[in-house]
Amino acid sequence: MPRQLRSSLVFACLMALFAIAASGQAAPRRPGELAWAIHYDPKTFDPAKVDEQASELVRYLTGGVLLRINRQTQEPEPQLAESYQVTPQGTLIVFKLRSGLRFSDGTPLTSADVAWSLRRVLAPATQAVVAEEFLSPSEVVVETPDALTVRIRLAKPVTGVGKIFDEIAIEPADRPSEGRVTSGPFTVTDYKRGQYVRLSRNPNYWRRDSSGARLPYATGVRLDILNNREQEISLFLRGEYDLIDSLSPDYFAIVAQKAPQSVHDLGASLNTEQLWFNQFPAAPLPEFEKAWFQNRNFRTAVSMAIHRSDLARIAYNGHATPAFGFISPANKLWYNNDLKYPHESVADANRMLAASGFHRNGNQLYDATGHPVQFSILTNSGNAARQKMAAMIQQDLEAMGMQVTIVDLDFPALIERLLHKQDYEACLLGLSNVEPDPNEMMNLWLSSSPNHQWNPSEKTPATSWEAEIDKQMQLQASTASQQVRKLAVDRVQQIVADQQPFIYLVYPNALQAISPQLQGVKAAILSPGPVWNIDFISRKEGAR
Amino acid sequence: MKKRIAAAILLALILGATLVVWLSPYNYAFQDRDAIMAPSTPQHWTGTDELGRDRTVRVAAALLIGLTGATAAAVITITIAASFGLLAAYSPSPVAAILMFLSDVFLSLPWLFLLMMARSLLPLTASPLQTAVTTFLVLAAFGWPACARAIYRGAAEFRSAEWMIQGHACGLKTRQLVRLHIVPHLRPLLLPQFLICVPAFIVAEANLGALGLGVGEPMPSWGAMLLELENSALLARSQWVYLPIALLVVVLLILESFTTEIDY
């Protein structure tokens, strides 16, 4: 072999080995540091401007807050605030701060810092997402009668006080630092775009454990930016990463095979997968099809014909829970335990269709005007579970004489049809619910909303039941009484179960992988999942 | 000799696939929900897929659909290409230049995106059969320019051939010249073009299917079945997942052997 060719081959082999080695490497772990992957770069480290998950996680790990929602009980717990009070009218909130609080740089944290942070969040120029929760942020008045008291006067009572203040990080007044100076457990110390975000323990963090030891236990956190699930799993199995949140059922099976003690199925998540029919009156569909889709009996019959337990068992390898409403049983505070929903029965579904004039001729179902019942179900390509569910629903509905075609579209094309052209018959998609409070779903349920998917942007509610949903959702959004809110949301859940504008299919389960080397983890399905009690999580002594 | 063996294998595959589809108690769409990812059994020779559908029947049906569709699409492509190439070859040179320019423009277009666009224009309620027919028609509609250029080159050389001059001298009309002389002379060119198109269309359909734009569910296609290979968890559960890709490679090799051993 010529020498030149030989040296080229050796060079190519070395490069290939280097590429293989580099592709599976994570940055070196520091002693006591936790490490896991996030899938993209945080858009910002400014806690007031957070509007996506990666930035939200960094804010959670670094930002000190007045109240923190306990992700297991869903109850607010005081943090920087020692105590708080909300007046019965819900228009005045008073926080009493802990004494001796300090920022990570050692400067004292007082009510002036809290007021500054709140005013910054409320200022229109900041464009903070959480400001919308105050309903009329410009009318909110923040007062500081003394160094440890903060008084917040609201023009309108707001709901979910705990959730709102869980999202407002307290920063040093007039010194926004993008996470470098914080009052939370960690501070941002290093960030390499596309590689990692490194957080270090805040030496002045206020919190201590029951024995008086300073928290957090971990010396730091390294968040690797890695958008490759297979590589993430491989690094987890090699012990480079400590956890993986939100595993898909397929990847769950891979990890379970190699490290069965690491995987955890926490049961139903807050997310839903649902099917709905296009009821938009101006949709470019034949009138007879619109009549089917606007017919409650038709929708209910379809719902009754779908074998949800099969969907959960087959499309999700058993890692999903059959769904009948928009609030998951995992959302203990808001789930309607007395919900009555259409039961699964093809015979009853057929009777219901017959009552509306539908009739069978051979294997085909026809409506009262003689049109064969044929329609398509859109879903997004690249989502294996949805594609499987669509194929199974196709067979379930075929048993009733409905001919269904499945159309997989890429997401932009799908959104174009759904939101802009309304040119579709039925759609199978999911909804990711990060927040358990139903207030977060106002844009889905109000009939005037452009996201009211089955019939968007109604000028006036098209039906009496939609008017009732509007009324109940507005009621729960405008009252401070938890009891009244719960009754209103229960009523909405029942209306949705009766009318089936969305035919709920499954709640995908929350699947996580947690290294056995970690201690102090209290798994929870609410975001940020397994690290919600980050203060108490650490690696075991001697863990590599 | 090799060609005969290849033809025999291909014929055996087609015959076997036809028998499987015809005689099997299972329809390619039937979901046996109690036999998800079943292993090889006397009922399901090569097991079932993730929806409990018999893999043998689905692979056999995909083979028949793929071969039939690709062959039909290749016939259409060659017909369009031959018509276009001949028209350009026997037109005045400015017209020929424009026609070939059009063909080059068509050739330089990003065909995959065009295919995706054309395929997405289908009405949503198109049945799986309609989607299959449309997919192959679209492939045929986009596959002709490269062939047209080759045919144009070949046909242009015939203009000064002795038999052409003799034909003109004998008073043959253009139509007669095309039928009696030009097409027979072009056959050595058309046949390999046709044989190249068939595997190319099979692969193109597999690509479109892998993008979710091929043949609609539940009709089986190679593209849709190759999607299973994306799922590494599935690969660990059954080696039969590799059957579609193995069969695809065999079919492509057989078709390839026809083009390399063709007798001119």
C-alpha cells in the first residue's frame, strides 16, 4: 500500500475514533455536582423574561421566591416570605419576609428588593408572562411599610396566588444580573452556548435542613444542552447524567431493560391526547358533514366506540391512562371525582347514531340524507403514539361503518389547516399542561378565543352549553373562593363530558429515569418533575 | 445467466407474495390487539407489528404494491420522456433548445419538496388506494426530465443516420418513421432507462413513506414499514422488523442486476 494512502487511512481512522469519542462525551463532573440534559439553550437568564421551559428550569433552580408550590401537595409554601395573608376580597396581599435574608453576593435582601422585582415584572416594558396573571398589572400597587413587609394592592382579585409568586424571582434592586446574583439555591456561574449551563451553590441561601445544615446539599448543577434522546439515555446509563425527565414509552422500555431500578412510571401526567371534530360554521366542508360534527349524538357515539384501554396499552406500551376529561386525575386539586362520562359500548353507540337518523347498509354507515359517513383524521407526522392511536381509532370506527382516512402532516402544515384555513374534518393532537390551575386553560375554553379549537373566535357562543362554559370559566377566574372555583371547574368538566367537543383519549403517563446514586428525590409530575425539591437532592457518598 | 436467475427469484417473490396475500386468513389491515409484536408463530410466520397486524401479509402486500406502482410509474415516465425527447430532437433547433431548457429547469428543481407539496395537495379524504395511485403518479410526473435528456441525445443522433435518410427518401411520413425506425432504434436506450426508473421509484416511495407522505394507512408500503427501524426499542424486541428492509435490498439488487447485464 502506498505510504501516502496508508497515512491517509490512519488519519481517517483517528478522526473517526475522535468523532465517536467526542459524540458520547459530557463535560467532566465536579464533586457533589448534579448533571442532566436540557434539550435546547435557555432563551434568557433574566428571570422576569422567562417564556420557555429551559429558562424556566434555570429560574426555578436559581430564583428565590416568596412562595413555592409544593409539587406533591399542590399547596403554596412560604419561602423568602415567612408568612402571607390575602384579604377575603382578594385585593390585598401582605407578605412578611424572613429576617436576615441575603443575596448570593452577601448583600441584604429587604422589602425594597421585593418591591423592585415585582414592579419590574409588572412593567409593560419587561413583557413578563406572569404579569398577565394580575389581570390589570398597571393598577397593582406595591408598598413597603418596613424592611420586612410587602403590601400588594390589586384592582381585581386574582386566583392562584401561590402559583403567581412561585414564578417571580426576587432580584437585588436596580441590579438585574441574569441569574449571577440570586436569592435561590444556585447561581449561574458558567454558560457555553450549545454546550452547558453550570450553576453553583448559593453560599448565602436562607434555607437549612432540620439538623441545621445549609441547603442545597448539591454543590452545583450542570445542565448539558443536548437534543438527542438516544445520546442522553446512553450518558444516563453510563452514570454521566443523574436523571431524565419526560421519557417516551419507547425510551422508557430501553432504560428499563438496562437499568430497571432507575425508571419510574408516576401514572397519569397532566397532559391530554384528544380527538375533535371541526364545528366551525364557515369551514370549507360540505353542510352535511358540519351537521354530523355539530351533532352531540354523533360525537358521543364516536367517543363510545373508541377502546381507550387498547390505546393506552398498545400505543403507549401501557404507560398511559384512559382519559375522559380535560383534567387529569393527577391534578388532585381540580379533578372532578364525580364526573359522569359516556361509557364504552359499540351497541349503545349504534343506537345513539340510529336515533339521529344514521343507518347501516352493509359495512357502510349513512346519514339521514343518504351520505356515506367518511372523514379524515389529521395528526402530526413523527409522533408514533398518535399515529398508532389514529390507526386504532380507524379500526374502531370501521366497526360502526365509518370510513376514516388518516392524514399525517408536518406541524406547520397542520397548524395552517387548523388555525388559519379551518380546512379539516377531525384532528388528533395532544395538549401539554404544565400548570395544574385551570385558569391556564382559559384560552382553550372561552368561546371567543382563537384557541377554542373546535369552533374558534366565536362572536357569541354558538350553543347554550358553550355559553355555560364561558360563564363558569369566567366565574372561576374572578373569584378568590377556592370552593366556588372548584364547583365552577367541576361543572365545566361535566359539560365537556356530556357534549364531547373534545373526545379525550388518554393521559400519557409521566415517565422518568432517576439514577440510584441520587438521594432525596421526591418524584412529582408537576414541572420541574424530579428536581422540584432540588434543595434536598444530592449524590450518595462515594458515587462516581 | 445471472439475469435469468435474478428474473426467477423476482418471479418467485411476486408469486409468493401474491399467494400470501390471497390465501392468508388475515387482512393486511386487521389488528389483532391481543398479539402485539408477537413472535414467529404458526399463525403469524414472521410475527406481528406494533398494532398486531400480520407482518408476512403486510410485507407481501407492500412488495406487490411497490413493484406494481413503480413499474406503472416507470412506464408513464418513459412515455413522457420519449415523447418530450423525440419532440425536441425533431423540432427546429430554437424549439429544441427551449424544450431542453425546460427539461433542465425541471431537473434542477428540489424534487423531494415538490413531491411533498404535490402529495400534500391531495384531498384529505383520499382513500389509501387513491394515495398509493397518486404517490406513484406524482413520482412519474417528476421522474421524466433526466430520461428525456438521454432520449433527446440518442434521437438527435439518428437524424443523420443512413436509415433515416433512406426513410425520408422513400417518402415515409414522420409518424411512420417514428413507429418503424426511431422507436425500435431507441429501444436499447429506453429499456435501461425504464429499468433504472423502477428501483428509483421504489426507493422514492420508501423515502416519501418514511416522511409520512407516501401510501396512506392502513395500506402497507415499504416506506411506512421502514419507519419501524427508527424505533430502537422495537429493534431489540423482534428481528423480523428487519424483514421489509431485507426484502427491499433483495428486490433492488435484482432490479439492479437487470440494468447492469442488459444486452444492447
